[in-house]
Amino acid sequence: MSKNIDSESKIQVPDSIATKISFVIMGFGNLAHKQFVKGAAFLLIEVGYILFMVMGGLQNLWNMVTLGTVETHEEQIEGSMFSKIVFGDNSMLFLLFGIITLLITAAFVGFYRANIKSARLVQELEMKGEKIPTFVDDVKSLLDSRFHITLLFLPIVGIVSFSVVPLVYTIFIAFTNYDRDHQVPGKLFDWVGLHNFKEIIFGGVGFADKFSHTFFGVLGWTLVWAFFATFTNYFLGIIVAIIINQKGIKFKKLWRSVLVLTIAMPQFISLLVMRNFFSQYGVINRALINAGIISDINHAIPFFTNQHWARVSIIIVNMWVGIPYTMLMSSGILMNIPQDLYEAATVDGANKIQMFFKITLPQIIFVTTPYLITSFIGNINNFNLIYLMTGGGPSTTEYYAAGKTDLLVTWLYKLTSDKKDYSLASTIGILIFIVSATFSLLTYTNTKSYKEEDSFQ
């Protein structure tokens, strides 16, 4: 027997007949207690969902399972020497409509539970002899005590429509063979389970082996890049902040303003300017020729055509655009460290280096650990700098559709835009998320910022 619990007495109260019927006919409990608008709304939701499933929802779910059975093909026109193109099923639309149907079903389950909860609530109010809210009362509560629900309704609809649906669709694509050989609407693609993950992680024969080799090569460089890009900006930014904040330094605001100019300017403009500086005919090579360091333009430093030079160059450029952020943040922390700590350390005979490692650095790291972690993850996915500076180059025959400075995220872009290997790109996207999420959780939960959050003074 279905029961609900009285919130004050904690006694299990059997469901009334009206509440029990609400398990089958949504809104009946509300209608029985004269909440006609709410009851009718629940009933319309149920009727609408049933009609939707009967008229196409069930077919959408079945199409999602099969992803289509009829490919686009030519058929001979009867009694004629000509043929016509007959369009077949579209696997991409079948998958999309199936996902939308699943989300509609999930929303219906949520309304179904709300219907049961509402029926039990009005039953409980009736048993206590309290007033049952009318439609006007519900509207007033949505504009007052539950106003947050009213405000969040449209944003949630937008998030589901423009973020959740594409994200779920991308995840499902990773378990198909949607690639350059299975392009819709001319061809169908099908479910392949964990085959793509197996190819990437364990390799195989021919193409699969090269793809796996590319993945681990690009992954290794991505982690190396993220490490250097993060910690060079972090520690150099701290050093710059300490230098500017020294008592003997004049025009502190001027130096900070000069460094902040790289933030004020749109980053893509800074990167394109830097790309011209480092090009074969750029300012740097011209300056080296004029200084007699290199003989002519044919012996220019290959900033973008040599693997090692290209990798060093983008790390240096990243310092140019990244150090000001850490400098500003560190400056705020430095100005709030109590001077008593430094005075006490001076009395105890500590020198500046000891005070830096025992007082300044621990204070900064404690506060900025979350920023450090997010910076590392951000550099793993730093698409703009790599794409605008080197385009992933220099190219190599060792990799499949990737260059020596490509990160996983830029390689993923090339796989979709150039090679049309959507399923493999989606698989890489999932692996990037797993790596990033695992690193973030393990690192942050083992830091003092997390363990000793309330102890910071």
C-alpha cells in the first residue's frame, strides 16, 4: 500500500483514493481537492506525453536504436530509361530526435513525481484542516517565496536546448562510426559500442595504430604544454608582482597599467601581431639580420617550421598574454598579507628568501590553488593560442591530421572540419573531459585550500 509521511508526526499515512488514482491519472488528487488549474495542467501534460509517444515518440526511440535501415539510392523510373534519387533514412536526425524524446521523457517523469508529491501535500493539508492553496495562491508563491523557480525556468530551458542536447548528442556520436565513410544523408552510420575508445587507447592494425600513436603523442605534448604554460605564467607573475610591490619601486600604478595593456587588447589581435613578429620575414628575424647574428633571410630562425622552436615560441608568447593575470591577482594578495609576519620574521633573523618561501609563497598558493588548477585545465584546452599562432604546425607524417604543436582540442577541431571523423573527435572530447575532471578533482581535494578552508586568516 502506498503511504506518505506526515512531516510533523513522522507517522506513515496511507494514501487516499484520490492520491492513488493520481498514480494513473495525473492531477486527479488536485482536481479532487478543487485545485482545478493545477490538476488540469498535470492531466494535460500526461495526455500530451501519451499522444506524443503514440504519434512519433516510440518511433523516434526505435529509430535511435536502428539509426536507419534504408540508404539513399537510385531507382529506375518505371517505363523510362531515366532513374531518380530516392532519399533514405538520416541517421543524424534519427539520433537527434531520439535524444530529444529521451529528454522529453525525463521531463515527464519529473512532472509525474511532482504530481504525486502535490497530491500527497493536499491530502496532508486536508487532514490537518489547513487551507488548500488555490491557483491564485500558487501564482503569488511563484512571485514571492518561490520566485527563484520563476526566474530559473527560462534559463533552464535555454541550457537544456542549447547545451544539454548538443552535449548528449556529441557523447552518443562517440559510440557510432559516423566518419568520412558514413556521411549522411548519402550513407548511414551505426552503433559500434566501445570500438572507437579501443582504437584510440590500444591501437590496432594500419589506420588504428597510427591514430593511437597520434593520440598519445598529442596527449603527451598537451600535458607538457599545459604544465609549462601554467607554471611559467604563475611563478613569473608572482615575481613581477613582488618586484612592483617593493617599497623602493616608484610609479607602481604605471608599471601595472603597462602590463595590463595585454589584457585590455583583444587576445586574438595580440596573438596575430606576435605571429607576424615570429614569422620568417618578421621583426625578430629582421632585427637579428641587422644585428649580424644571422646572415640572411634564408637562415632565419624557424620559429614555426621547426618542432622545437615552434613549441618554445608559443610558450614564450603565452607568457606575454598570461603573466599580467597572475601579477594582478598576486598583487592583491601581497597587499593583504599582514606586515606583522614579516616584522616578526625579521626579528627572528630571517632573510628575504626565507620570508618568501615561508610567508609570501604559502599565502599566495593557499589562495590561488583553485586558480592554478583552472589555469592548467584552461591551457589543456587553449585553442586560440595554438590555432592562431602555429595552426598546429609544423606538420608531420608521423601523425594523422595533427601537427607537432597541436593540442588535443585543436586536433579534435581538425578531425571534424577537415577529415569529417566525427565519431573519433567525439571520443577524444570525452577523453579530454575524463583527464581534466580526474586531474581537477584529485588535485583540488588534496590541497590545503580544500582541507583547511576555514583555517586561513
